[in-house]
Amino acid sequence: MNFINRPNYLQFLLNWKDEKVIKVVSGVRRCGKSTLFEIYKKHLSKIGISARQIVSINFENYSFNHLCNAERLHAYVKEKTKGNKKYYVFLDEIQNVLNFERVVNSLVLRKNIDLYITGSNAYFLSSELATLLSGRYVELKMLPLSFKEFVSTKEEKNLRALYNEYLKTSFPYAITLDEIKQQQYLEGIYSTVVLKDVVKRLTVNDVTILELIVRYLYAEVGSFQNSNKITNTLISAKNKISNKTVTRYIEGLEDSMLVYRADRYNVKGRKIFSQNAKYYAVDNGLRRLIAGDRSEDYGHVLENIVYIELLHRGYTVYVGIVDNMEVDFLAKRSNGEQLYVQVSYNTEKKETLQRELRPLEAIKDQYPKLLLTMDEILPEQNFNGIVKTNALKWLLAK
């Protein structure tokens, strides 16, 4: 079987191999978590780890349904890892095991076990994870394919054509399908995530309202939103809903990783504001499926792609606010590295270019400042340290 090369994710697992912490791989359903495990297990075999030393259980496989009980799972893994050899244990979609945390917390204590788990629902992989796993974990947050990973699977050399194809979907298996099958596959992902990861967990009584919120967030990517605004919009359309319920549904959608949130960050005051955040879709194909396509969306679609790429590169991403102006993205890393990114589909008109440069020019620190566009005329320019570059070229950069 040919796997899509995902070097950054593989390197994370290699970096943490044999360390006495639980390696947690989280991500939206079908983004490639199980395949990453297969790639990693193949690597282990290449370096001399025997098949007997690899214990692998996927809890979406009905053959392992009997192990969805915590006690039976613990007994099974203990039996499979007897002896003094090192064992590599992979528990895929562990959220299907009731009280799974008791099992993994016990297994990680054993000196001969190197433990890896995945989960599709972030409700136990975010604020609750540290409590459940007693702090003994590192987390790899997976996404569907980046543009660079997508391009690596194609023989086509025309970047514009590849970008247009990428917009149809970034889910690894979906890119191998024709357009009709792609649509059906994406519908399946959406239904599964909404029904299994949101409705079930939140005990949603009115699924229609939940889906209206998804459609609204997807239709309005790149625009500031808050629960009050969304509640009022729904009520004006004759829907009965409270602000508290809307807030809970949005948090559930974030937990399911269908949407990602970018809070406002005051650049000069260095303060985060949680009100009026922007939301971005995990995959543009899903967004098109739910919200449809509009010609005026080109800029917001590119903005969405850039946001997801910044997550791929390990940044925490905010919307920068400076002197009542907006910088699309302020991207920060834990090591203090920082980057400002302005995204505009086309800046060939002088007034558009000046508008996009103005907030970047107001920032006086020395961190890099980028203006990403799809301009064909003068695509590469430098404005007193603000680097304008082609967005597709940037997406393919290291």
C-alpha cells in the first residue's frame, strides 16, 4: 500500500520514541491518524522491531469490540506484552473505550511499553486531557493534507490547477476519488462528525439548529463572530435558541475539529480578546459542501487555506489588532517566534495594496511581516521590510 508522505508528523513520533509519556495523536476524523500509525509501524519494522513487539488495536474495527471494556483491554495488552522486550502499543480511536484513561495511565507506567493513542473527538484531548492522563502525555494535533503534502501526490505541475483541485478537499483518501465520490465521502465525514462527535456528546435535541450554526460559521469564514450575533441571526429566522446553547454548540464544533477559532490579539497591548473571534473550516471541501460556493469567496477561501497552513507549521494563530486596524494573522510559537501575515487574493489595484499594507506598516516591532497574494503582476515585492510574495509559493515553502 502506498502512503502519502507526512514527514513532520512522522518526525514528531520519532522524536518521542521510547520516552515514558503517552503519545496522543488527535485530529478530525479521516485526517490520516491511523495511516500515520501504519507509516510509523513500517519504520519500526525497518529498524528491527519484530511484529510480535507491535500491539495494534483499532477500536473502529468490530473485531476488537470486546476490548471496548477497560478491564478486558488492560488484561489483553498485559498478556501481549509479557517479557523483557520493548513493546510498541497503538490504541486507535481510544475514545470508544469507556474509562480508557485508567487503562492508558496504567500501561504507561510499565517500563517495557511505549504507548501511542489516537482520538477523533477533542473533548478528552483538550482541557480535560491533562486531568485524564495525569499530565503524562504529549499531543500531536493532526490536520488533513497541507497544500505541499497534496502536491507531493500529483504529477501535474501547474500550481494554479493544483490549487483549484486542492480546494475540492484535503482529506487524504478523498483526493483519490472522482468528484461525485468525493462529495459522497465528505457527506459521510460530516454526518459522522456531527452525529457522533457533537450530537451524542452534547445531547443535542435539535440537530437542525446545530447544522444551521455549522453552515453559518462556514459561510462567514474570515468575518468576526460572537454567540450573540449568531443567536440573533437564528432568532430572526424564526428559530428558538438561547445564547448559552449557541455557545455550547460552537464549543462542541471546535472540539470535533470541524472549525478552528482565531481570537483577537492586541499587538501593542499584548492582550488576547476572546469576544468577536473568527472561525475557519478544517477543509475547504467540507465548507463548500455545507455552505456552497460564491465567487466573492476567493479571498476568504485563500485566507482559510493560509490559516490552516499556519497550524500545520506549529503556530498558535490570532487575528492581530493594531490602532483599530486588522492584520489577518498574528502567528506565534512557544519559543517566542512570531509572524504577521496579511492575505489578499489580489492587490494589483493601488488602493487595495495600500489598504493591505497599512496595518502592517503600523506595527513597529522587528518580527517578519508577509503579504500573501495571488497577483500575477509584480507578485514579489518588498515594501520597507514587508515582503509581498505569491501565496502558492509560500504554501510550498519549508
